[in-house]
Amino acid sequence: MRNPNQRLIRILGLGWLAFLGLGVGLRQAFTSPAITVIIDRSYCAPTQWQPLAEEYAALYEQQAQQRIKIDQVIYVSDLGQEVATEIPTPEQIKALSTFGRFNEAQLNQAIAAQPEAEVLSCSEF
């Protein structure tokens, strides 16, 4: 027969390990899906840009409700790609200036790198 103290320590240790495992499992099961947002900054008339800004605001709201997590925002223009250093607010996106010509190759390259990304663009591609 084992020492009762050793059995108690073993039972408590296994209990804490099971509790820890359950906590990690639940956290993994209920984490919000992470998405990438690709924003085409080629010239877009203000009337066309407004619906895109509203789409982004809806995504941002879903993040605030912890239904999704915006992992990164990538800006694409005819000059190349730029990853935002921090997740922009809807107001920043609404005020974003658009410029240059639509560069389908740049946009397709960004989409190829992030195939599950949400793409916001005024241009049909």
C-alpha cells in the first residue's frame, strides 16, 4: 500500500492537469477566426468608397463583438503593398485617400498570398 500523502499529491496533480487541459481546449474551441483585410487604394470616387468604408466598419464592429479578429490590414496600390502597423479604425478607413491606377497584378499577388482575405476594392477584378 502506498503512502496516503503520495496518493493525495498524485490525485491533486492529475486533477490540476485535467483542469488545465480543459481550459486550453475550451480557449482553442472558442477563439474568434482571424481574418486579413486587403484594401485596394487605387483611385475610387467618394460615392464608391463610402460602401467599402461601411463594409470595413461592419468587420470592425464584428471584431469589437469578438466574433472575428482582424489579424492584419494590407493596403494595395499601383506602388506596391503595405501592411498597416496597427488595425485602423473605421474613421481612418473612411478618411483614407485613394490614388493612382488600378493594378490588378498587385491585387492578385496580395490575394494569392492571403487567399482567405476579405478584399475591399472599387474595381472589378
